[in-house]
Amino acid sequence: MKKSMAVALLVIGGIAAVYGVSVICNLLASELIWVKLMWVVWLIDIALILGMAFGGYCLSKLFRRKYEMGTSMFFLCAYVPPMVGSGIYFVIIQILDSIGYFKGFMAGLREGLNALAFVIASIALAVVGGIWLACGVSSQKWS
């Protein structure tokens, strides 16, 4: 596969994966909040983010070996687009809510919570993934 196609798939796949995790977190929270098992939701969310960060680290090693892509470029391609996309999504939902697009009881609450979960998941993944990448790069330089 060519490098440009691999990078495009990395960007699109990262956005889709983070959005999927945010939807899973929302579904878990909405189902288990009534049972008072919110701590289970937090543990599952943390495990999902850590798993995605580990997957990102493994992908960075593959991209470094196969496409000669540095760690900083991998971070920019894998972790920054979900943050930008989630920010744009959140702003669009807020604009639609302010002009009265959503109608009815608690109008736009579901969309707003989904956008907020997308923002939180993308930022958490960028922080954890960045730390994991930095630790991986520094351990390779010392060995």
C-alpha cells in the first residue's frame, strides 16, 4: 500500500475509532447509570482508551518501520484529527441548538452529550497515546 493511502486510512480510521468509543461509552453510561454501577463504566472507558493507545503505539512502530514515519508525524496524523473533528462537531451541535434546530422536551440533549463524549474521548486518547508514544520512543533510544 502506498504511504499516502495508509496515512489517509490512519486519519479516517482514527476519527471513526474515537467516535465509536465515545458512542460505546455513552451507551454504557446510559444503561448502567440507573443501576448505580458508574464505576464499572469508568473502568471500561479507561480500559478502552488504554487499549486504543496501545493499538496506536503498535501502529506507530509499523508506520515507522514500513513507511519511515516519525513519531511526531504519526501523532499529528492519528491523534490530532479526532480532536479537531470532535471540536467541529461540538461547535456545530451548539450552533444548531442556539438557532432552535432541535424541538421538543430536552431538545438536543442526546446530541450534545454525544458531542461532549466525542470531545472527551478524543482528548483522553491524545493524552494517553502521546504519553505512550513518548515513553516508547525514549525507551528505544536508551536501549
